[in-house]
Amino acid sequence: MKIRILAMLFLFFLLLACSSNNKSDLESFSNEWELVILDSIQVDYLGVVSGGDFRNGKGVFFNFQENKLIEFDSTGKISYEMTYPKDGPGKVEYPTQLRYTKDGRLFAASFMGWLYELNTDLSLKQEIKLSFPSEAKDGGGLLRNLEYWNDSLLSFYPGRDGANPYDPHFFRDHFLLEKIDPRTGGSEPIIKTPSTSRYSSDKYYERPWVQFGISGNILFLALSNEPMIHTFDLSHGGEYLNTIDIQPSKFLDNGEHQEKYQYISERKMLDGEIRQLFVTEKGSVVIFMEGIDEDVFFQNELHIPKNFPKYKDFQNQI
């Protein structure tokens, strides 16, 4: 299929701001939306897109099946293609997360946690190695959890002090992100789960995914299994600012668990889930799935792997 890259798509489900709206603002706020494509770029390439970025007239996307990056310009012309070896010199493994900086540098993160800086021709410039390995082993890097701010990379890179990201209270007991100096690999932990999140409690819930974006000095962060966006001030060490409840009309949740390591979603029902969080200077876009209740899930045998593709037939994407 021909890949169609949308360079600018401002379909705002929710306009997030750090200041609250007064009543008159809300009275004029409509919940009727129209999809308007403001601009698009068509790239003549046959393949599957598994991650990408676009900035300053230049875009890049990743083909997971071929372990390959494709860079293009604002006319859709392909500038560079690079297929990476998975071992030996120049090794780059699955760079699903891609981020351009304002000055044109390109950073990448593997869905397994490895971090890279790439040259302008997409060849490997350096692998950025921290003093401890990442313990994330399940593809969480397919979400948006790599950013660049004030000469530092910010990444969901769990493993400091041997922390296990699969521990039921990892999100309560540990920092969520690492602030990394790409020149040295030195890092410091930042961003704690705020008290407004249920994941700061002693209770057990389904394990969430982390994703975040940055606008100016403000970091917006979501844990996928609760309909909230938490904001932090990076200019003050990641100080917590506030929590925005997006208040969806439907966002299914299997609730508190009685045991550690208990999983209900995708076995008896499907939880609602924030799938993407896109942060821009004008606001933020939240894309979420409503989830599937237990009766529908059981009647259609959606717990069987061959039926996983049917999820889309029984829930809305908002």
C-alpha cells in the first residue's frame, strides 16, 4: 500500500491548558467535530509504518519488518533509506521511536529500550549507553515515550537500581523517566506518579503503558489505563503541576485486583485505553479506545488470539 503521511492534522478531541476555563469559555465550547486535513505528504514507498517523526520540512519513518528507516522531504521525495544490521558494526535494533531536534539531529529508541543518535544519512552516529540496562522487555516503546528537551533526552527507561517495571507497585515506588545526557550517557531520574493517579496507591490494577509529550517546559504524561493527563514543569525539576481528567462518556475499567500480577483485560473483557497522546504548541490530541464489556467479549470469543483483530468491530476509537 502507498504510505500517506499526514504532516499536520489538528483534530483536537481535547485542548489541554495549565489554566482552568471559566463558565463563559465552556458555554461556547462545542463537542461537535469535523475532520479537516490541513496538509499532507504522499511518499512513494511500499511497506509498513511502525513509528516516525516530522519536523522542519523533514520526515522519517520506520519499517519494522525490514529494520529500516526512510527519510523524506516536504514534497514526499525520499532522501535516504537505511537498513540496519542487528549485530556487528553499525548495529541498530528496531528504532521505533524517532525524534528530530530543532537543529536537525535525529535520535531513536528501540522498543526494547536501546537509544541511538543517527547521522544525517541515517547511519549510526552513536549508541547512547546508560550505566544500567533497561528492564522493559515487552514493546512499551511503540508508544510515544522519547522526547528531547534542553539538550537532554527524556525516555521511559526503567531499570535504575534494578527496579522491575513489572512489579505491581513500580509506578508508585519509582521515578517514571530518565533525563539523559546524550553526550555521556549520564542520567538522572525525574517524574513521579502524582497522588491524583490510582497508581500511587497500595492497590493492585492492570499494568499501564507510559506515554508523554512536551510543549515548552511542560511535560504531559498519561498512564494508559486511566483517562487522565498529568502535567509537570521541567524547568523546576519535573515538579507536578496538575491533572486533567478527560471525562470520557465511556472508558471501561476492570477495577481493583485482589491479587498481585492478576490480569483481566483481554481475558474476560477489554479495558478502555489511551492509545496516543500528541502534544503541540496549540494543544494536545488524545486518542483512546472505549473498551469492550464482558458480555460482548464472551459472546464473540475475543479472548482467543485469532479473534484479536475483531476488537475494532466492538468498540469506538475516540
